[in-house]
Amino acid sequence: MPVGDREIDQQLVERAQAGDKRAFELLVAKYQRKLGRLLSRFIRDPAEVDDVSQEAFIKAYRALPSFRGDSAFYTWLYRIGINTAKNHLVAAGRRPAIGGELEALEGGGEDSLAQVGDVNTPEAELMSKEIAQTVNNTLGQLPEELRTAITLREIEGLSYEEIAQIMNCPIGTVRSRIFRAREAIAEKLRPLLQTGKDRRW
């Protein structure tokens, strides 16, 4: 996050806490798409994503008086968004759905998923689709806390500290959850990538 961004958010929060609705509208405008993108990792229907996103912003607005700035505003907002999505899915009696592009996961980790040769060949494209399908299926089968941690890390690109704040748990727990999620994904990818047990992705 660029230097100064958090300070700008904090100023907008303080103005909103003082009753300036326009300041909160600016925060909504800034984070609406980011929050929607995050929630779409858990909820497939775009209309539901919009509803849950709106509900999360309403909750954030109501809870604004209690926001002390211990964490960045967007970290706090993401936590509210994830909890709102979880509650929405529980109320609907559904499990979170994971959809997403392989490229987002390729950005993370020392051993990239992009070890499939020339991207332009039909074989490589098919392999890439298979890998994406395998990753998405594996993500969908992970326990919720592992899925949330790996999504925030690999797809949203958040730091361990930020994830710990969002998930309300120690950094060590975050590291463990991400490690376990990566191991589960690596286990499913080994037959496709033909990598040994000593390698992850």
C-alpha cells in the first residue's frame, strides 16, 4: 500500500465519524470494487455479491464510531466483508464457492504454477486449464479458515499481519493455515506437474 494511503483513509474515517457522510462515500467509492472482488471469491452470484457488499458497507458505517485506527481501514472493512459473506452463506445454507483465475495464484509462492512450458501451445493451454480447475476444486474443498487465509494471501496479496487482523488470529496461525492450504494444493497438482514430494508449487 502506498505511503500516505492509510493516513488519507484515517482522515476520511475521522471526518465520517464527525458526521461527514461525503467522507464515507469517498471510502465506499475507493473500496467498493476491491471488496466486491474479494467477496466474489466466496459468493458466485454477482447480484448476491452486490447485496453482501452493500450490507458490509452499512455495517461498517454503523460500526464506524468504534473504529480506532489500530489497523488500516481496508483491513477492518475486509474483516466485516468476510464475516458478512459467511453469515449470508450460513443463512442460505451454503458453502462458500471459490471461483477465480489461475493467474492470481501464479503470482504467489517461490515455485510458480506457471511451469508448464510455452503458453501458446494447445497442450500447454489444456494443461493450464487442468491446473486451474484442480486449484479451484482443491480450494473449494479446503476448510473455511484455510481457504480464507490462502485467498487473502495469494489472490488479494495481503501481508500475514493484515490477514491476522482480518481473521482475528495470531500471525503464526495464519502462516500455518497458508502452509497447509499450499500443501493441499501441491498434493493435488503433483500428478499434473510431475513434481517430487520435496517441491511445492
